[in-house]
Amino acid sequence: MRLEAKDKRIETGDDHARLKVYFLPNLMTAGNLFCGFLALTKIVEADLGSPAFNSTIRVAIGLILLACIFDVLDGRVARMGGAESPFGREFDSLADVVSFGVAPAFLVHRIVLKDVFVNHPGIGWFIASIYLICGAFRLARFNCLATLSTGPKSSDFLGFPIPAAAGLVASLTLFILWWEDSNFGVGYWRYSLPVIMLFLSIMMVSEVRYPSFKKLDMRSTRPFLKTVVLTLGVGLIVIAHALLLPIILPFVFTAYLLYGFIRPRISHRMRREIEDEDEEHEEKGNGSSHPVS
């Protein structure tokens, strides 16, 4: 009888009336998905024998990194406006599969695996698919844990976040292209990308915890020195982005990856300083038995 009543509510549209779709956060998610799709088109258009190959791949990398920015913004906007919803969570995961799963896997296949396994193309596609499948598993686990959790939720990520994994793959590819264009040596560095991608696949489905920085309040006051340093750093990147971005971005994403390993071994005080959390937030987070993702 209960199942029949539920089916009847679905047929009459009662459940649809309770579906909340917030405009601005989902617009950010749509921007994420749009960038992922455009990145895929640029990767397909890139001709390995063409002089414009590296520039076309750079555009694809830029679109993947822009999708990362949209992914940060949609969650931030939703939390600031109290507009978090199950629809937004599902839509975000679908967009992430394309932008941070399919696009990076296709990128590495296009510039490395296709040439390495030219006589056995199925092996290259299989290696690329491992990253995609692990990323999809991670997103599915995130949604399930978010749905099943009934107690207070931790702000930690369980496993390496797929946007960060995509950002690391994209930024390392950007660094390798910059290295080759600068004539610093033979471009064998690109063959490390499949190994790194497989390692990231393992990390995404691992149980290593990473801070989400969701408690970071951009409206709160900051120490004067920290504000000055951050402002000067952003200004320096804007002025010399062509030189600094290929170096800084891989360092940032790699530091975040390694932080998950050293985080349990540092003091709580140092952890609060790095993650910019106060005592009250930390106590709430540590009292949770269910990770957010």
C-alpha cells in the first residue's frame, strides 16, 4: 500500500512540486559542464602533426581548469545562499564526470597513450578508462554517503577529489608543454602522465581524507600580513601568468595531494592554521562518523 501511494504521488506530480532547483548554483554547474564539453571538442580537433597542436591542447587545458573554478563557485554560492539541494548534488556529479573524468582521460590518451600503444590501441583506451571509472565510483560514493548520513557531517573529503585530480593532470600537462616549448630537454616527461593518472585513480577511491575548505569564510577578517601576501601573489600571477601558471599550478595541486598523507601526522594547531578553521568548526567536524564525500 505504501509503494502504491508513493507511485501515485509521483504520477500526480507531488514529488516534482517539492523538487528544488536553484538558479545561480546550477548555472555555475552548467558552466562547469559546458567547459568540459568544449575541452573535449578541442582535444578532438587537435592534430598531432600540426604546428597548432600544443596551442589547441592549451585551450583544452584552460577549459578544464576553468571548469574547476566553476565547480568551486557552485558549491560556494549554494552554501552562502542556503541553496543546497539533492538536484544540485546530482547535477554537479554528472557535470564532474564529463569535465573531470572524461576530459582528462581523453586528454592523456590523445597526447600520450595513443602514440605509446599505436599497435594495441585497446590498451591505451583501457588505461584511460581506469581513471574515468574510478572517478565515477568516487562521485557515486560521495552521493551515497551524503544521502545516507543522518548525523552531523564532516567537511572532509574521503578520497582525493576528482576536480583536484583533473586539475593536477591538466596542470602537469601544461607544465610539460611549457617545458618542451622552452627547449629544456627531450620531451619524455609526458610519458609520466599515464602513471600519475593511474595513481590518482587509486587515490580517488582510497580512504585518505582531504580538507574541503568548505568552512573557509571569505567574508571574515584575515591577519594583515596574510592579506598582503595573498594580494601580492595574485597580482604577480596575473602579471606573469604565462610563466608562472605552468609552474605554480602543478605545485599547488601536488601539495594538496601530498597533504592528505601528512595531515594525520601534524598537530591540530598547525592543521587549523593551514585549513583556516576555528576551534568550534573543528570540534563539530571531528564529532561526525560520516564523511561528506
